[in-house]
Amino acid sequence: MQGTSLFFENSSPLCLSNLPINPVSRLAPTPSGFLHLGNAVNFLVTWAIIRSRKGRLHLRIDDMDGMRFRPDVLDDIFTSLDWLGLDWDTGPVGPDDFYQNFSLHKKKEYYRDRLQALYKTGETGQNTFVCRCSRASIKKISSNGLYPGTCRNAGLVFEPGLHAVRLRVKNDTCIQVNNQSIDLAKTFGDFVLWRKDDQPSYHLASLLEDEDGGINLIVRGGDLLLSTAAQIYLAQCFGFSSFPACRFIHHGLVLGDNGEKLSKSRGAHALKDLRQAGGSFAGAVKTAARILGLKHNTIFTAQDLKQALNS
């Protein structure tokens, strides 16, 4: 097995102008499903940009979703990153180091305290509100899938297992991402900051980690453009200055044979299965080269990507 064919969205190469002088970025895998070739492409692009500009790269593993956390997937993250030839400057060096020193799950009370601070900074506490709606109930009454504001003025008191906490997105809230104006109320709506299972949401934890870590360059798939806008808005509600000033790069997606976005499941595109079958990740490197606007005929490894960006 030599590798797996990749399909890539038609999109222009990334614009790498106006990058931070001292770029600081992160690799942020989640230990809920095995990494796939789409993850590999994103990590290769991020790593090559940072290493070619002598920046700093952090490994952050988001284990906040305790129900879906899988130790075997955590182990595979380190194995896969090593297989891809990627290194990082800060963060866990292996599973034991992660459990002892870098688990985000241990920071739950810190995230809760920051959420309480956000509530206090709002006008009479209007930044956030408690919501009892489930995804199923929202889907039944919302034609566009966005939260319809059912509990905005219900005055509920949070109870774990029954309620979530949402951020109120004010009408006509327009967020600028890469010179694109996004009407957040119409495209994203009020979003969850604290989940019903009494855990911080991805948006809250990710934003706080990026702000605290001094991240100034974030590379994401184009499907996360609205998530970026939502997190910028949340950062503004907190009064943060670092995260809104980040350089955000959104690249086209790697697609499966059916033309759909890759998922974290076992199969032809899972790095674990590809590696165990003696396959190659050269296709991911070449796709990363295309995203970076490089001639990919002679690029086969992460080091090749770095050298090509330096030349």
C-alpha cells in the first residue's frame, strides 16, 4: 500500500503575506478519533510555516470531552506526529507527560472562573444566559439550524445535566475575518460556552488557551471560518486584545472519495491504518505543498516543505 489518493477543494494557494514577525501557533488534535490525512495536511502546513520562519509551535491536546476521550487515540497522536516528521517547542512529549502536566480537563475550574468573569463584565449580566434547549428541540423549530433564542429571557438558573450556558450574539454583529465581513447573528447565532454535562465548550476552552498562550497565527480549514468569527466575538466580549489580532489562515478542505469532508473514523484515510499497512503520507505532503503554492513534484517530506518555503 503506497498511499491514498486525496481530493482537494479547488481554492487559491494561501496568501502568506503579513505574517507575524515572530509567529506562534499550535497543533490542536483531539483524542476522540484517530487522526486522518486531512489532519495531517493541516499540521504539515502549520508546521512548515512556523519552522520556515523560526517561530514557536505548541502542541495542545483538547481532552475536555471526557465522554469521548480515548487513551489509544491519545497514544496514536504522538505516534502519528512522529511518523509525519513533526516536532514542537512546547507541550507534552508523550502520553505520561500529557496526563501529568498538560491535560485541559484539569483546568475545568479555571475555565468556569473565566466564564463567571465574562458574566460580570456584561451589561447587567447580558453577555450570557442559561438555556435548556437540546439540539433535537432546536432542529424541530429552527429552519436554518441556528439557535432561535428560546431561553434568552427565561431567567433560568444553571443546573448541570439540565442546562447549558450560551453567549448572546447581538443583532447586526459583524466580525471581520481576513477582510471578509460575517454577520454572526445570522450565520452562527447564540452559541454554547458551557455544556449540559458541566464542561466548557470547545469555543471557550480553545479561545482561553490561545489567548493565554500568546498564539498569533492560526491555520484552519475553511469549514471553521464561522468558528473563527465566533471566537473573535467571544474574545471581544472578554476584552482580549491578543486573539482578535491573530493572523488567521483558512485553507481548502481535503475530501474523501465521495467528495465529503474527512471524519475521524478508521478507514483508508486514517493515519493509523495507513501507517500499519506500510503506506505513505506523501500525498498529504504534496497537498500541503499545493495549499502553500509550492511546486510539489520534488516535495515528499515535512523537511522538503520547510526547505521549499525557505528558498
